Amino acid sequence: MATPEPATPLTPGARRVLDAASDLFYERGIHAVGVDTIAEAAGVTKKTLYDRFGSKEALVVAYLRARDARWREHLLATLDRVPSPGPERVLAVFDAAASWSTANSSRGCSAINARAESSVGDGDAVLAEVAAEKAWQVGLLVDLCREAGVREPEDTARALMLVYEGAIVTVGMGTFDRPFARAREVAAALLAPRA
């Protein structure tokens, strides 16, 4: 369960740019928000934005990494409250996602949303960041399943990831209420010992 490397400290201007971009990208979408809008919302010039981040794509990657770091911190804090290996520790991932989505993700997963707006060649660094975030999540589930003594931990973790991702998309689409509660039930059935 490796955590991401600490981010380089940001200057106050870069922090304002990243905060403004994060809010705007998440609420409006990456392609719908231009650098002029971000610079204005941050109270900086476009030159400052480019001096600090180099490109809009690099700013998008910084936005995704910052949200992912906050998510991982939230998730790991939730897992700390269930320290003993077992199914309940695996299911804590779904509990963390439910509480996170209520406070931070009314529009679904920022990584999935970014992926939906990117195409190969258009945002290779963005695609690589999204892939890395999702690979970490699968790896975490594999580790938790192994610790819990689940048979076929890799296959079970992949199945859990499908359920988890489906719940995230359901949150963003507003398909039905409390998708993580339902996902947790499905996950518990996947983790139940088989005869």
C-alpha cells in the first residue's frame, strides 16, 4: 500500500492556481475551462500559471494528483480504524468511498471524468496519471484480499474493483441513492467463504 511521493511545496500563487483549477475542472470539466478562467479565478496572470505549471496538461495532472493524495489519505485513515486483516478491512474501502463521495465527489471520480475527456495523443500525461491511480487502487485491493486470506486474491480484487468503479460512476450519474452501500453488500458477497 505505497502512498504517493510528497508533492513539491507550492508557492502561494501556484497554490491559488491549483485550488482554482481543481474547483473549476471538477465542477465544469477540463475542456470547458480555459487557462484565462483559471488565472482570473486564482487572481494571477496567465504568465504566472504557465511559469508554475508549464502547461494546462501539467496543471490537470497536478489537479488529479492532489485529489488522489487527499483520497488516499482519507482511505488510509479509514483503514487504520479497521487494523485487523479480514473481510471488514476490505469492506472499509467501500465505507471510505461512501464518506468521501458525500463530501468530495458529487460529480463522480475526477480520474474517470478526466479519462472521459482525454484521448490518446491528446492527454498522454493525463491518461498515464489516471492509469497509475487506478492501478494503485487495484493493488491495494489485492493486498487487502491477500491479508484477509481470500482465495484467489487477484481475481477477487479485480471483481471488487469493478463493483467499486461501478459505484463511483453511479454517484456521478445519480442513477440511484447510496450506491456505495449497495456496492458494499455485493463486495461482502464476493468475500464470503465459498463452499
